[in-house]
Amino acid sequence: MTFQRARTEEQREIRRRAILDMASAMLDEMPVAAVTLNELSRRVGLAKPNVLRYFESREAVLLELLDRFLGEWLTELAGDLAAGVDQDRPMTERATSVTEILGRSLAGRPVLCDLFGAQGSVLEHNVSVEVVARYKRASLGRLDTMSALLRKHLPELGENAALFSLQSLVMAGALTAYSTPPPSLLEAYRAEPDLARFHLELTDYLNLALTATLLGVLPRD
């Protein structure tokens, strides 16, 4: 991929989208930790200083992608909840449906979970106040959207919907690392099966964690 010098705002936006799309494609091949600015520059066909004209760092690229992926996921989640939660069922049954749908939906987006896992410890570092504040404003909007979705199907959550939403995303980020062990650990599991006692699929991890968390925030009789 090669570009001529961007001279208009439209051309600059095309360049930005190309960088983001290439970073997205790289995340389909490798974990967040393996994505480097040098490799992104090489693949997109721009010198590294030119990439830095559009994004101030690798982390700035990945934060913008995280917001994009989160928006896409919330759109999908709205449809899944509408199709899978029977509003006429008792609270406990609706709560079970919500946790199963959330767990399955998040597990189906491992790149999004990997980005969540890197957000606080990596992605929110090496970025300017302006960039991280813009991301946080967008993130709060996404959290409000998720909270409203959950309250629609589980109104008993009330003001705890925001807390449960945040905890769900944090857990998805933390648990994804344990569900995708490195090759050396997989070999250790094969050699000593007892070591794999806590090696669960991400969907199983999330269902257990989300159920326990939801029980903690739902009202009790």
C-alpha cells in the first residue's frame, strides 16, 4: 500500500482510516502486545514519522480501535439481548439469560477482550492528556449505552447497571489472558494434566465470573 502526500482533510481522513484498518488486521493475527509501530508503518506503507502525524503513538491507535470495537460490540449485544431475554420471565431467569449472552458475546470477540486487558496497564500510557481524555469521554458514553441495555432487560439492576457493566468489561480483559496460555504452558498442561485444573475456556470463565458479580449487585428479597 502506498500513498501520495495528503493535502486535504478528506485525504488525511482516508490515511487515518487506513492506519486503523491495518492495525485491526494485525490484531487478527497477533496479540495486542505484539503490535508495534514499526510493523504497522511497514504494512501500511508509510514511514514511521508519517504515521505519527496522524496518531501520536501506538497506544493512541489502539485506543481508537478499542472504542470502535466497543461500539460495534454494543450494537451486536443489543440484538442478542433482544432475541435471548424473555421479558416476561422472573428476575432470576432473566439474569441467567443476561449472563449467558454477555459471556458468549464477549468470548466471541477475543480481540476486544485483549484490548480491554491492556487498557489500564498499557494503552492509557504513552498518550497525551488530550488523547486519553477524548477516549475516556467516549468510553463513558459506551458505558452509559451498555448500562441502559442491561436495565432494559433487567430493570432490577437500577443504578448498579453501570457498576456491573464496568466490572464485566474489566473481567473480560483480565480473564482472556488465562484462557489463551502461551505454548510453553500448554505443553506443561499436556505433560501434567493436573496443572490444567484452572484452564477454562473464556466463555466458561466469563459465565462463572459474571454470574457471581451479578448476584452481588441484584436486589435481595
